[in-house]
Amino acid sequence: MESLQGRVALVTGGSRGIGRAIARALVAEGAKVVITGRNETQLSAACRDVERAGTGKVESVPADVTRYADMERAVGAAVTRFGGLDILINNAGIGIFAEVAEMAPQEWSSVIDTNLTGVFNACHAAIP
């Protein structure tokens, strides 16, 4: 496996669950990681937890993947703090598990905006 030492990663939805675990694994391998999430309290706790995972560095950026400007800001933070961006983990996502007849249109929009538009926003901001 190629070394992740010194590589720079952005993990959306990195404040909890799978995203937090991915961030911990990256830091354990020596990567510099920016984690994003919408809840600043969860982000702060995750940042402290992820930092303890290894020799890599971590920074948290409050951001909502459905807002393109937030993704630009998160990518900018990675570039400013760590000198670039090598890895993008599009992890942020939501699931509303209901039958169509029971799901409100706004719930559907939330799923699409987060799970599809969020991936586009993060990729579009990161590619340059």
C-alpha cells in the first residue's frame, strides 16, 4: 500500500460515524485531514478524537455539502492549512427510509441535495 504520510485529505461528514472512522484511519497513517460537518459541537469532539489516532494532523471546518460556498471554503482550508488536497472522501449522506407515499417532498429534496448535489459540490470545489 502506498504511504499516506503527508498526504492531505478532506472528509465530508467527518464528525461522526463512518466519516470519523475514515478520518481516524487517515491520521493513523500520517495524513493531514480536514473534516467537515454541520454540527460544530460534534466537529470539535471529532477533531480531538481524530487527533489522538496517530501522527497526522486534523482540522475541522463547519460546512454543509449542499452549499457550494461551504465546500469551496473547506477545500480552501485544506489548501491554506496543509498546502494542497490529494484525497477527497465524499462521505456525507443522509437516508430517510420511508415509502414514497409517506415521505414529504422536502425530505426527498434533502436526500437528493445531500447525497447527490453534495458529492457534486465537493468534487467541483476540489478538482481545481
